Amino acid sequence: MNEAEMKVARLRADDVIYKYLPEEAGYPSTVISAINYSVKAGGKRIRPIFMYETFRMFGGEGEVIEPFMAAIEMIHNYSLVHDDLEAMDNDEFRRGRKTTHVIYGEGMAVLAGDGLLNMAFETALKAFDVKGANKNQVIRALKYLSEKSGLYGMLGGQACDVDAEQKKKEIDLQELMYIHENKTGALIQAAMVIGAILAGASDEETDKLSQVALLVGTAFQIEDDILDVEGDEKLIGKRVGSDVKNNKTTYVTIKGIPEAKKDAKEMSDQAIRIFDEIGKENGFLRELIISMIGRTN
Amino acid sequence: MNEAEMKVARLRADDVIYKYLPEEAGYPSTVISAINYSVKAGGKRIRPIFMYETFRMFGGEGEVIEPFMAAIEMIHNYSLVHDDLEAMDNDEFRRGRKTTHVIYGEGMAVLAGDGLLNMAFETALKAFDVKGANKNQVIRALKYLSEKSGLYGMLGGQACDVDAEQKKKEIDLQELMYIHENKTGALIQAAMVIGAILAGASDEETDKLSQVALLVGTAFQIEDDILDVEGDEKLIGKRVGSDVKNNKTTYVTIKGIPEAKKDAKEMSDQAIRIFDEIGKENGFLRELIISMIGRTN
């Protein structure tokens, strides 16, 4: 992975996202600060980068992609703010900074997350105003976004995860895969497929991308389970062993480390195979996919 | 107010809303139950009724209004689920039933609210699929909905309210009006203006409706402040005097009961005056506006 190229991509994503954040002036000041605090905490901006690079790969041009890049990062961020709540994971730190609820209080963090989710759709709808925007493509992209972030996408995966933890329920591989595919995979799918839709890709191409994204998201999550056992705390930026401590069912507890690594590798290879079948060129995106799911090798 | 007519309107709204609720089958089961529990708790369905009646007043026909009727009730319901959280008002009962977080736990209630908000947009987007839908009108309606529910609408009002309570801050009349106009007024505006947009009303007409709705929402909220002091617990369905107990600044604590009543009456009269200026006939809607802001007279 070319670090300099990655940095350029991240800064480009930051620029776009920041453009759509609320101005800190007038009412409702506290929740605006909380929203900006949470989004400006940084992060890899993986989803908007995936979206942009897929858009470019299919020859997409112009600014119609930008509201969607900001929107998907807002959705990702709202999910982090709510996941970190006392009522959920009760995490006090993220990316080396105090989490939103620690700074602004639990109630205001709930509202900041709500505000981000609402703003994501408000922002994505601005794509209709971009000169030359294809209305039907924007409508398809909006629908895809709302599906993949909702009950039968990210939120559904997260809800099953929370449910299993609250009930201290043993989950089987089928349910774990459902959680991984939705909690992580769905938003990566949204990123890549929306990039493709807005560039005018064919249904066959978006189908393939959706498979690639699901494999990437799932493999990424399995690697996360592996890193929880054998990662370097400094490198991954959070405490190692927290899944074990919380008695959490993970891909590793079900299949063991060697099998988990083998499966992640297979998914990664399959993702690249399908990606290459599409027959479009984006070396950076290809590298990005490989690097995302090769973190433990 | 004709109670029988009101009941018909409410049942019609219920029918529409229920059509868009998630089926209780398969993943993610618990959050789906929580969502359906909260929406099926009942309620007056004031917002979808206002929307439908305004749509009809401008000669609107067909089903394009239905996804928006369901969406606005989902947004209203998500705000109730989150308002009731321990982290917010910590209310254990609503409409005579235990609140969502009491039954499903705080974390699951956060997710149920998130799911409802996301589903609201997912549902409203289905208006594009209705046969004969005017795409440009649907786009305008979607934008209006997302603005009025968000940071510069309902959520902004709610955030200022929570902020003032958390900081035990004295608020002045200007901030109180901001809270009332947004926390309550904005979603009534969304209801009426979206009904009008989807029926092809002119900009002048939607401007007037937006004023009517703001007056109705604000007067309604002032009456709520009055009822908190002198209402009948059985009739209003919640504890009287909770604002006083919580030392909360309300329209009544700032202006006193007689002045508050006078102002609410004036807003109500003005709302009806502007409504009549539009020059369209809907006796039921007119009655509804009068009844909503005449509860203490």
C-alpha cells in the first residue's frame, strides 16, 4: 500500500466531509459541537475513499459523488457515537480521544448520533442539486444507502450483536456471519455500489461489486477478531483481548486462529478475483482491498 | 371536533403506517419487536392526519402521500423513544404502557430509535415507486422532511431543550420560542407542507401553510405548558406539575398563566386567519387546527 497515495485520498475525503458539516454558529450549539467533535476525531475515511475510487473506476466525473461521500461517513460516525454509549459498549476512548458521551454527556451523544444520521440523508439529497446530476441514478443511490444502513443492513447487524451480548447468548456461525456481513459489510457495499451507480455502471457490474464489498467487509471483521487475540495494541489502537474478556463469541472462538486466517485469506483472494473479473482499472483501489484484508499476514 | 370523523382519520393513518412497519420474521428480531412495540403503542397520529388532510385540501389524489405519512410518524416515534431514555427524560410510561427502554433495555431502545429514523427515509423514498408520482415533488418533499426533522428543525429544538436542562440554565423567551418552534412546530410544518407539495400547491400556498403550522405547533406547546400547571392528569395522560418540580423554564414561568393563555389564543386566531386566506375548503382540517390549540379553553 502506497502510504502517500493513501494520505492524499484521506485528505480529499476529509475536505469533502468537512464541507457538509454544520457551522458552529447559533442554535443548537452544543449538539453541533458534539457532531463536529465526533466527525473531526479523524479515522481512515475508508468508506468515502472506497466510494470515490469506485466512482472513478467506472469513469465517474463531477461532484455528484460528494454529498454521498459525506453522507456515508456521517452514517459510519453516528454508529460509532451510539456504539460507544454507556448503554452500549461504554467505551471511553476512541482514536486516542475521549468519546462523545464522555465529553458531552450520554443524552447529548444520543442526539449527536441522531443528528448525524438525519444529516446524512439531508446531505445525500443535495446530490439532486449538483449540475448535471442524473436524477434516476441519485434516486437509486439514495435507496441503496437507506437500505444498507438500516434494519436489513448495518443497524440490523449491530442490533443482533447487542442482543446476543445482552442476553449472553451463544451464537452460531450462521448468526455471526449475519452480524459481520451487516454490521461491517453492508456499509462497504453501500460505498462501492453507490460509487458505481453514480458513474453509470451496469447491473452486472454493481452485482459483482456488491459481492466484492461483502467479502471485504466480512474478511475485515474476521481479521478484527484475530487481531483482538494476537494484535499489537499500539498498532490497532484499542485494547487487545477485550472479546475474550467479555466472553464474546467471535469467528476465532468458533473456528480457531488457523482456520480463521485461512478463511479470511480465501475471502480476500475471492474478492480480488471477482474485482478483476469486472475488468476495469484502478490499481489504488485494488491495493486498498488487498491491504484492508491482509492486516495480519 | 367530530370524534367519529377523528377516529376514521386515525384508523386510516394507522392502516398506512402499519403497512410500512417491518415484519416480525428473521433477523434482527429484537429490534424489530422494539420498533413495532413503540409505533403500535398508539397515539393520535396527528402528523400523518395533518399531512393527509392538507394533501386532500389541495386536490391531492393517489398513494404518493402514503410513504410520507408513515415516515413522519416514524420520525415522531423515534423522537419519543429517544426522549424517554434514561439518558434523557427517563420516563417509564407513555400512553399507559411501559416505554421501549423499560421493556427492551436502554441500548436496544437507542437502536430502535435509530432504526425508526433510518426507516423513515427508506420508507419516504418508496414514494418514487408509486405509479404516477411526480419525481420533482417527491424530491422537494424529501428535502423538506429531512430539514424539518434535523439539526435546524425538530432535533435542534430538542437538543437545546436537553442542553438547558442538563446545564440547569435559565433560558429567555427567545430561546424558549426557538425550542417550541422547532421541537414541536417543525414536524407539524413538515406534515402540512409536504401534503401541499405532493398535491402540487403553489409556493405562496406552502408559505402560508408553513406559517399556520408553526403557529399551531407553538400554541400547542404553550398549551402544554399551561396544562402542566392546571391540567387534569387523567385527561392529559401524564403527571401534572412535572415542569414545576423540575424547575423547568416554560412559557408559563416566563409570562404567567393569563398572558400565556392570551398568547396561545392569539396564535390560534392568527393560524385560522392565515388558513382561511388560502381559500381552500377542508372543514375537518380547520376544526382539527382549532381543537388542537383550544384544549384549555
